[in-house]
Amino acid sequence: MERQELFNYIIKWADHSLILGQRLGEWCGHGPALEEDIALTNISLDLIGQARSLLTYAGEVEGKGRDEDQLAFFRDVRDFKNPLLAELPNGHFGDTVVRQFFSDHFLFLAYEAMMEQSSDEQLKAIAAKSIKEVAYHRKHSSDWIVRLGDGTEESQAKIQQSVDDIWEFTGELFTMDDNDRLALEAGVGIDVSLLRDAWLKNVQTVFEAATINMPDAEAWMQQGGKQGLHTEYLGYILAEMQHIPRAYPNAQW
Amino acid sequence: MSSKKDWPLWEVFIRSRQGMSHKHAGSLHAADAEMAITNARDVYTRRQEGASIWVVPSDQITASTPEDKEMMFDPANDKIYRHPTFYNLPDELEHM
């Protein structure tokens, strides 16, 4: 597999974790309870840690001397390849929980497949380290789905609305673009389309416990993030995330 | 932080990696025991402190009363012979 293609493949995984981690970090100091505030920022830091490993590796593969910071802070909107799900606004707590729940269940299956199937030792190692973190994230978000769904009338209605609103952003997780197929043929990547059935089943199991209605799996789905075509939200995320390093390049702590 | 009036208080005990016993780490709010465990994990084991967690509803703890302090604890003050410092312990005996 060519360097540039491998770089593009790794960047997609890195950006998923980076942007979702940055989004979750916005909860810092605003969580619904002190304990949950800390939980959300712990998860944010886990995701940013995963992104750091992946970005560092992507930079090494690219071989142009770009490190994790240069890749995180000096790329523009079109260069980011995260799925649209990761960049959606936090909304209310239920919206954040649903976004996280969909992503956690996906990343768990993806890292599991990567650990078992990828021939790339570095990706395997990152997946093996990350899956322990994601296993906890998945438990955390699934617990909240059940609490809110099987909670009060108000929480049930709100979480159902969040599920219905965010559902159209889940399809993209399982699409295979040209770069994904190249990575799969090279033995490096995984076939995310094969994860969909297991994901739907796992999501449905939690929804049943939560008395949430499962949306239509065949509904029309948004896509574009993996090709660098983003919602209007990503520009604002990057502005906040990147403005200090861009105003003071090479600044050190 | 309206949850403080809704969620009960829990006392958290953590056994560290090296530790032999659980030690009181602090308290937190949670809706039930399961949430108390995950909250305790997030609040009190972020820096590798923990190998095991206990949570106990705070209202289930019966405490000695401060007024009884003299009666309860002062009589031990002049009984230093109860300390094991007068005995030579064999090296094989760990964790005393």
C-alpha cells in the first residue's frame, strides 16, 4: 500500500477520535453533575490519547516530518476525514449520550476487528490499547441510554428524539470508500460494512432495555465526512481547537 | 448541580494496587450502586490508584458521636504497652 494511501487511512481513524474528543471536552465545567463532568472529560482525554497515537503514526508513515501537533492544528476543514457523527454539536446531555453511544459501539467493533485482522503491527497495537478504554466508554454511554430511556416520561421522550435526530449520521460509519477498499486489500484495513449487523444488534439490545424505538435501519443516511465534506460545525471546532497554535506557532508549554 | 438534591451520597473505598485493604477515598453522588461504582472509577481512580472499589450508602454508616470522644478514646492514652513497639518482630512477618 502506498504511503499516501496508508496515511489517508490512518487519518480517518485519528480524526474520528480527535474531533469527538474535542467535542466532549466542551462539557468540561458544564456537566450535569460533578461526577458526570469528570466522566465525560475522562472519556474525552481517552479519545484524544487515541488520536495522538494515530496522528503520530500517520505522520511517520507520511514521512514529511509532520508530528501529531502539526496534523491536529495545521490542517484545514477539507483535510479532516472524521465521520460527520463525531462533529455534531453536544446539544443537551441526551444528545451527547446518543452520539457517544453510537460511536462507542462502532469503535469497539472496529478496534476488535483491527486487532484480529490487520497486518499492520502499529495499528494492531493502538487498537489493543484503545479497546479497553472504549469498552468502558461503551458501558458508560449504554448505561445512560437505559437510565434516560427507561427513566421518566420526559427523559424517555427526549432521548427518543435524540436517537431519531442523530440516527441519519450512523450510516456513514459503515461505508467503504476507495481508500478503505485499498487498505482492506492490502491487509491493513478492516471491512467496516461487515460490522453493521453486529452494531445494529448491540444497539437494539440496549434500546430494548431502554424502551427506545429502534429507527429504520434502511433509512436515508448522511455522508461526506470521510471524503472531507463536512457540516458547518467542523469549522467552528477547528477554530477553537487550532487558534492558539496558529497564532503562536511552535509555542511550548 | 441540581442532582445533589436528587441523588443520594455514597462513601467510596479504594484498594490500591499495593494495598492490603480498602481505604476511604471520599464521597460522591449517584443514583444507585452501579452508578456509584462507575462514578467512583471516574472520580477516584484516574491516576492508577485503584485495583478494587467498594461503595456504601452514606446513610448506612453508623458513626461514633463527637461528644463521646473523651470516654471512647482518651483512656487509651496512657497504655503504651499496648503498642507492639516493645516486641522484636521476625523479618518474615510482613504487613504489620
